[in-house]
Amino acid sequence: MTPRLPTFVLLAAMFAAPLAAQPAWYRIDPVHTRILFFVEHARFSRSIGLFRPVEGGLWFDEADWTRSRVEVCLPLASLDMGDRAWENTLRRRDFFDAGRHPDICLRSRRIERLDADRGRLHGELEVRGVARDVVFDFTVNDVRRFSLTLKRRLGVSATATVSRSAFGMTRDPTLIGDAVEIVIELEAELAPAPAGDDPEER
């Protein structure tokens, strides 16, 4: 008969991320994660918007980044422009059209590794029901066991620039710039995978 392994040995094997044979699930830490966008306002400055809280997670393969996968949806109800009237304006039909399309979604299609710390995410961004290709340049800032939680933690910074008119938002071009810069500052922690989610699903 094969001896049974102690429970702590089995748990150690499950959570040994560097030895994992498949991507591991990292749950987003909403306290230390922000998704922001910057867009020109009448050539005076750049308006700053953000979404909070950001929830969900991602599959990350520390040994082979190309096997990682991201799919995150942001409810437009969480849009924060620092002004309630401005937020309500942007949710109207001629901007984000939140009534018919309440979420903005990002789905990865391919991830490439450029060097030890930098990579590129090729994906699909869906806004107002319109899906367009998007490319995020990102840096993996660190991935290690965090001393405060004693759990493995991933930190990523990412940026991309998109055209708002490509998603059908063409109103007020003299007041609102077309180029929108997206900035992601993300922390996520190793956690049990959601039921029914497959790390190899593409």
C-alpha cells in the first residue's frame, strides 16, 4: 500500500507556484489595484477617471507568461471622475451608454514576454458593445510571498492608448480628446481558483 502523505505536504505542493505545471489563479486585491484613464480636456489639461473597486482575478504562469490569461469586466457604475454630474454625463448614451452596456471588458488573446520583467498583452477591449484590439505594455514588478499576508503576491503595472472614436464615442471632439491613455496598477494574491474556471481555457 502507498503511504498517505501528510496534509501539510499536499498543501505545500499545491501552492508551490514556481513548480506549478499550469497557471495559478491570483485574486485581485481591490485595495491596492487601480485602473485609471487620462483624456485631454479642451487642451487645458487631462481629465482623470478611475474605476474602483476592481475585483476578479487572473491566471498567471510564472515560468511561462504566454500561458497566462486575463479577463476583467469593470461596471460603469464604479466610474469615479471626482464629480457626480460629470460621471452621469459620461454614462449617457452618447458616451459610454451604460444603460445598454453596463460593463467595460478586457480579454487577453495572447501574451508575450519581452525580457525578465516586461511583457506585452494582446487582447480585446469591449466598450459600448464594440470590441477592438488593444495592446498593453506591462511590467511584472514582483511576484513573491508577501510578509504581511504570508501568501504569494503578484504586482503588475500596465499601460495602453486607445481611440475613443473607435468605440463610437465621437461627441464633442473639440472639448474631449480622442486618445485615451489607460493605466493599470495591480496587485493580486494567490488563491483557490473559482469553481468551473479552467486555466487552459482560451
